[in-house]
Amino acid sequence: MTEPLSINAPLLLAGLSSGLLNYLLHSSLLLGGAWLIERSARLRPRQASHREALWRLAFFGPVLTAGLATLLSWSPAPTAGPLASPTATSTAIERPALPEPSDAPTATATPPMREPAPMTGAERPTRQAPAAPRAWLQLPPEASAAVAALAAAWALLAGLGLLATGLAWWRLRVQARRLPRLDDDADLHGCLQTLARSAGLPTPPLRLGRAEWPSPLIAPGGAICLPAWALQLPPAQREAVLAHELAHLRRRDPAWRLAAQLLNQLAWLQPLNRLALRRLDALAEQACDAWATARPSDAAREQARRALAESLYRCAQELQQAAHPVRRLQLLSRMAASGRSPLLARIDALMNPAPNPHGDPTMNPKPEPYTALPARELWRKRVLVGGLTLCALALPLLGVGHSQPLDLSRLRDLGHSFEARFGVGSAMGTRIVKNSPSHNLDIRLSGQMRFNEDQTALESLSQGRLLIDERREGWHRRAEFLPGEAGQAPRLIYSLDGKEQTPDAEGQAWLRDRVALAGETIEGSEKRVRSLMAQGGVARVLADIQAPALEDHRRRSRAEALLKQGRHSDSTLQTLIQVSSGIDSDFERRQLLETLIEGQALSPALQAELLNSLNNLSSDFERRQVLESLAPRLSPDTATLQAWVQAAQGMDSDFEKRSAIVELIERQGSLPSLAAALQASLSLDSDFEHRIALEAVAQKLPRQVALDAQAEAALRAYSESARRIDSDFERRIALSALLDAGVHQKTALLGVLDAARSIDSDFERAELLSALAAHLPADAELVARYRQAARGLSEHERGKVEAALDPVMDRLAQAAPAAPATPAQAAPAASAAPAAAISRLKPPSPPRPPAAPSLP
């Protein structure tokens, strides 16, 4: 059966580190070569476009060549003999005997062993190592681990740099879209249209730059942003500025600059990239200056150069007067403003042009007729292009790799522990590595193997091996099991401190424990648990689970295997809950508790004990997972619910806490569970998470008119929890959710009105009261409380609230009872009662001004 292919951490780091080293090597050669060629008087290309192409090839080319070199070097490594035994150590430390496990059989504790006969190198079985990068320049094993750690750190920092660059680009794009357009200036816009037509481009948007942008720039999206001082320039200088920026758009410099910055962030370890970026920026500015000043006559060309030079000088003045440096978000789009852009050199080149300038003819809108190059110049150009092409083709053949598959166990300072499985089909291997400053364990398993009943001995092995290597302070043990001859028991090669010998009692105890670790990793713990149950029942298994110095995953695996044997008594389950509290790994502990919850029927007392055991579970995620597993089965018992509240409130993460609360509400929905959820919601610090939890509670609250004491208490608890929300918006949404869910009993409405009085925002309070008025019955007490909640509102918001209350007042007037009276008094009395009620509810009318005295 073919096994799924999984990620191999050592090979992944090996490939990553090899790719990084290949890039550093190739980029150093190409960038250094480009610098030497440009410095050489004989090899330097005379045209700026050729020099720019040279630097682009040297800057972007190493990404392709390094990738090809890494892929070409990725092939299976040659077979290797068995690992050499470490040299004997001279340390003389008395080693205490390892404790014999209580469950170890007294007879046949180890597989048949015999002293191995001396074997030559040819007789020892060979093993196929995993695939690893193989290159012509190989690193020694001592340096491989350090390079792998460097590669991991490089990848992390490169990812952060790419994220920062992306955020800066997005921020600049958003800011540019919010800038005012400059369409009102007809002369400026007409000049831009004329220049855009000559460049063969659509007219780009023209916007007024921000005050902190002292120079023109091209924002993401192609908009030209001009500072305020550029609008005050003479027409000739403004035309030169616009022509220069359009030249950047014509050359697609913003896209090239973005790609260069992303690559620079990705390859931040290469210092020569900064040199390449400076040269590319300078060449781009020279090419744009050449296009902006291209004119048919010498006089017009001289005027254009002077205008552009004067605008650059004004830009330099603005940069010097700026109170702070240009912000990093302009890094992608600034052209002339960059600190790397030699403004003074450009001004000098414009004012004092060379007698025979070699500009970029492709930037000239009206290029001169083509003239053939001299024979010597043509020969030099062909040699240069051919040499660069051969170098680029040969670079993938030059790679850097590791001399052997990367061994993560060399990274001891990481204190790392992992289990890796790799391979396809029958070529499956497993490796267990545990590292700490004082303990190193490395177990490698491959081939087909079978263990005895309690998994303390290896019975058969074919087409592979079992290697166990462990170091502790004072001793180093190594055991290697190899296939036996003609179906016999596996052969054992055991060494202590580098000396091969027959294992003594201490060594046999060590072998049983480590073989059991390998067996449980391969086969699971069910086989061992069944064997122990046959020997001594559940008590024997519990004693084995509680053995001291047992790894967390083995303890969890044995406990899960016991739970799968069927239903167990409360005392057994209580013991397993106590066992889970002693597991240090939150992940292993959570897995055991989930198996316990899903596979066994827990009494309310056991549920409470399990919940109380979560108080020392540090991971909020793992605790939330346990609470969600228990939610469908949670007992309504008061003590159990109180334990659940304490477990939920003990989480620091509001997200995890809210998720656990919502899961309980959706799975249960009973009034006791809703009361527990509301009590737990009081500990939520995030107003958003608090509101989400209350919205879930609102969907489960009772909607019938007749309520018992428990239901009324839940409604009051809801309004009290909503009152604890600090945000007026979130509080209003939480209270409105109660109304939208159809919970319109008088107790609920009174709670909403009481909570609404604490909303400071007039708008939010008026919105809530207006929505509540649609569900308000003709009840004088509710109307009075409604008016109390509306006190202090602004005149505008008070008018909205009064308008929403008018239909309620009409219904209240119609429902007012009529007092018994004579027919003559019936009509006045009938109208007096509602009028009196209304007069008590409406605010008193303002006093009328005194009447003017009448004239005689």
C-alpha cells in the first residue's frame, strides 16, 4: 500500500539553504562582473541602454540560475555504509542503574542476541539515504546545520520584508487615489496631453501631491503626483518635469522598480544588490532626462536642458528644506527624489553635455538614422554579449550543497523534538529526534518490522534497520538492529561510550524502554495495552500508564488505547483525568481529554473534575478545543456549569473564549447553559467578541409571553452583560439583536431600556430607541421608562424618538378605560381620561408669553 508523501523537514531546510547559497554565489559573480565591465574602458558599453540591460541581467539573472542549479543538484545521494561508531570517551562517571519497568516480563525480556562476528566494509549492509541536494561545492556536516539555521532566519526576515513592501505599495496607492486632481489647470493638462501623444501613451491622471512629498513621483496606478511648488514653475520647466515623468511611464520604470524592490527584500543578504539598484536608478534617470530634452534643433535642445536642470535645482532645494527625510512608502515610486539619485550630477550633465553623448536612442521620439558601428566596436560588442551568454548558461552547473542529508539533531541549541516520516510506497522511513542541552535521542526506523506483545523486543526485521542513539550526561548508548540471516532473529550491535559489547542489565532495561518507544511509534499502543490487560487487567494498564519518566505522547497513546477497550468505571476515568493533568504537552493532553469525552459517558461529577483540571492548561486554543468537545454532552448540573464558566473565563484570548461560548450556545440552548454563557461573557474584554457572543445568546432566549423565574433571570442577565460593553455601537447592536430575535417580553424591553440609558452617543441611543418603539406595547410603565431613556438627547435625535413613539401613544390613548358617568358626562369623562394619561406622559408645554396689554 502506498503511503502518502509528507514533508521532510531536514530535506526542506537542505534545499532552502542550498538555494540561498547558490543565489549568493551566482549573484556575487554576475553583479561583480557587471561592475568590472562597466569600470573597464575597453569593455564598457557606450550606450546607456546597453549598460542598463547589463545591470538588469546581473540583478535578475541569479534568481533563475540559482534555481536551476538547486534543481539540477537535487538527486538521490549515493549509498553509504553504516554509521561509524563514535569514539570512546574517557569520562569516568558512575552510571546509576536504570529502573526496571514494573510491567517488564521476567522471562525472554530481550530478543535472541549473539556477539557479532567481525565484518568487513563490504559485508556490512548498505542503506539508501534520503534524497538530498548534491553539488560540486559541498559543505561539511558541521557547517550544514548553521547554514540551515541561517536559511530559516533569512526566509522569515525576507517574508517580513516582502510584507512591508506590499503594505507600503498599497498605502501609497490608497493615498494617491485620495489626492485632488489637477484638471482645472487647462494649460498644464493640455501640455500633458501633447506630451502623452508624442510618447504614444494615454493621458495619465494628474494629481496634487501631499505636503510631505517634496518631489514629483508616479504613484501605483500610473498617476503623476506633482508637489505644490511644481505648479508655480514657468511653463517650460513644468513641461520638462511632465516629460521626465512620462518617460518613466513609457519605459515602465514603476513596474521595474517594484520588481527590483521585491527581489531586494527577498535577497536582503546580498549587499551587492544595493549597488545594482543605485546603478539602475541612475541609468533610468539619465534615459528619462535624454527623452525629456530631445528636440529637433540644437537651440531647442539647449533650452529644454536648461529648463529641466532648473527644475531639478528647485527640487534639490525643496529636498534640503524638508524637515524630515522622504518616507519609506515613496521608495517604490519616487524618481528624482531618491537620496540615491545624484541630482547634482544630472544637473551638471544637462548644463555641460559631452561633445558626443551616447544617450539612449530608443528614448528619442525621433531617432536618428541607423549608422553601422565600427568594426572594432562591433567585435567588442559581440565578445561581450557572447561571454555574458556563456556565463549565464554555465552558472546553473555551479552549485552549493550539503555533503550528506541535513541532520537537524545538530541544532542542539533549539531544544527541538519531532517525528518525521518520509518516503513513498514501501520505502517508508520514520525518524524520532529529541534534543535538549543535556539529552539527545535519535531513533531511525525503516523496512518491515514486528514487535512482541508488549512491544519491548523486536521479533522480526526485513529490508531495513532500527537504529537507536542516545546521549546523556555521562554516557552514550547506541543500538542497531539489522535483518537476521535466513529468517532468524534480528542481529543487534550494541555499544556503550563507543565500545561494542553485550548489553548488561542496565543496557537491557534501556533497550526494552527504547524499543517500546519505537514499537509504539510504529504500531500504536493497542497491542501493548491488550497484553497488559491479559496479564493484570485495568489496574495493570493504569500502573503502566503512570510509569515515571514516560514521554507525554506515549502516556497519551497508552491511555487512549485503554479507553478504546470499552466502557470503564468512574474510578478508572477519574484516574485518567488525573493522569492527563500530569502531561506537560498541551497538545497531547487535549487529545487525551477529547478521546475521553467522545468515547466515555462522563457523570456530572467527572465532567466537573475534568473542567477543573483545565485551569492549569496554558494553551487557550487547546482549552477551547476541549470545551467544544464537551459542549454537546455538558450536564446542566449547577456545579458542572460553574466549572465550565471558570474554565472559559480562565482563557486570555477573547477569540477562543467567545468561540467556546458560542459553541455551548449552539450545542445546548437550555436556560442553564445560556445563563452560564452569559456569566462567562462578562469576562470578555473585546467589545466585538462580546457582541458576537450576545447575538448568539439572543437567538436562543425564550420568546413566549409567560416567563418563569429562570427565564426572567436570563433576560436580565443579557441586558446586564450588554451594559458591560464599552463601545456604544457594539452595545446598540447587541441590544438590537434581542429585538430582532423576537424577544419582546416586558422584562426584556425593560432591560433594553435600562441598558440604553448608559449609551453616551445620541445617535446610537436614538437608533436603538427608534427600533424599540416598533415593538413597544401600549404600556404606561414602558412608555415612562422609554422617555427616561430619551432624556438628554439632542433636539434632532429627540424629535426622531418622539416620532417613533407617536403610534404607541395613539394605541395607549385608545386603550385607556372610560370612567362610569351619566350620559351627559360620558363624553367629557371619556375624553378626559386619555387626555390626563397623555398629559402625564408628555413633557409639560413651555409657558406662554404674557399677553400684551389692551389699548383703551
